[in-house]
Amino acid sequence: TLRYLSSVMESIRKPLGTRDNPARVCKDLLDCQRLHLKDDWFWVDPNLGCTSDAFKVFCNFTAGGQTCLHPVAPHKPAFGGGKVQMKFLHLLSSEACQSITFHCLSDPPSSIKNAPTGPTQRENPRIRFRGWNKQMFEKGTLLEPHVIQDECQIQDGSWHQSRFYFHTQDSLQLPVVDIYEFPASQLNSQQHIEIGPVCFL
């Protein structure tokens, strides 16, 4: 019994990031001073309960030990792991970031920038993003997302991108779970959303 308890304590103190011996978060692996670790996929169990609810994440050690969850599908703002695990992941993190990209063909999806109207550009509906804690990210607010790229207002028949980046010191605000005011595709146009991973640190 003592040997078993000692083994359990050792696995908690020095997690391997495997399915049988997951870490709480990626930063725990980094804190074990295993400097040879490279960015890769590992198993985590934020609530340190039964390992049956552990899940696989991408550990970005280059960025200081970020725990990155990828969406269940590239076009859907939904993530695995479950609400309980996400709650503990939020508690163990002090910041979070995520990016979302709109791919569009002659059909602009956002109006983050005030585009001049005309034959090649036009103003678009304001897009809003609902975070995990139900707060809204939108233009003109304290939670305005950073626009890395905004080319979907160009009407030239070619594919373009509008990319939004979210970074917050309140980890409860991410991931984005819903998107509003995303216009329906118009005639002779195509568009799709690419949901990026949400990373916690």
C-alpha cells in the first residue's frame, strides 16, 4: 500500500504526459525541468481525477508551456475535454489566446474596419463572438478582437481572409463558443470559417 501511494505521489510530482500518467497542464511538464521536451501532443488531466477523462492536447513549450486544445472540427467552435475539465483548466491558467479565420470568395464577412463603399469594396455587418463565460467580443468594446488580417471586403472574385486574434488575462473568456452576424452566402460567393486552437498558460 505504501509503495502504491508512493508511486501515485511520484506520478503527480513528475508526470509523463502519457495517457496513464497525464499532467494537469503542459506547464507542469515544463516545470519538471525536462528541457529536452519538444512541442508535441501530450495527455493532460486538469482535475487530476480518474485518468479515464484525460484528453490529448498540443503542448507549446516554445511559448512557455501553453496547453492548446484543438476544435472537434475546423469549422465548429466546439472543443473536447468536457465542461468539468475545462473549468479546472481555467482555474489553472492566467491567460488564454485563440484565432479565428474567415475564408471568403467575393463575400465579406466582417466590418471590423470601416471599408468605403464602391464597386470593389463594401461595408459589412458587424460580427460578434461569444466567449466561454458568455461575454461578447466585438468592435468598439473593451473586448475588441485584434484584427490580424482583413481582406474579405475585397470584391475581386478571388479568395481572401479575415483573421481575428483573441488574447485575454481572464482565461474564462475563451474559447469562443459562438459567432453572430455571420452573413449567409450570397449568389456567386463562397465562405467558410476556420476555428483555431485555444491555448492556455
